[in-house]
Amino acid sequence: MDFKISEEGENTVVRITAEKEIAVAVHIDGQERIFLPKEASSDSTYYVERTKSLIKTENGFKISFNQRPEKVEILN
């Protein structure tokens, strides 16, 4: 598993290459958020006010943010 962070317009996109489902811990503004690979809903993150989830891609998953994460961790 590997990930790359890139700037796309005004967003920061994290692309994860993975062959199986994973979760991703992202640290922004000193807070950790954990994202799961399922449809966005109140149970797709520990933070109900921000219901983003990982989006499945051909080679893994991706998620975008309006600011650059301080740290990204892949959880499996």
C-alpha cells in the first residue's frame, strides 16, 4: 500500500494504492479523522459533522480536502 498527496485546484487529494479495503487516518488542524471505504454517511467517519468517505478508484481509493493534511496513516 502506498499513497500520494497532490494539489488539484483548491483541493488536496490523497490517492491510496491498495488491493483490499482499508481505512485512512488523516490529521488536519491537530485533529485526527478516520475515513472508511463506504458510502458517506454518519457512520463513515468518527466525526458526524463531516461525512466524507473514501472513494473507490481503479487502483485503490481517494479522498479530497480543502486543506493539506499534516499526516496521513493507512489503517488495515
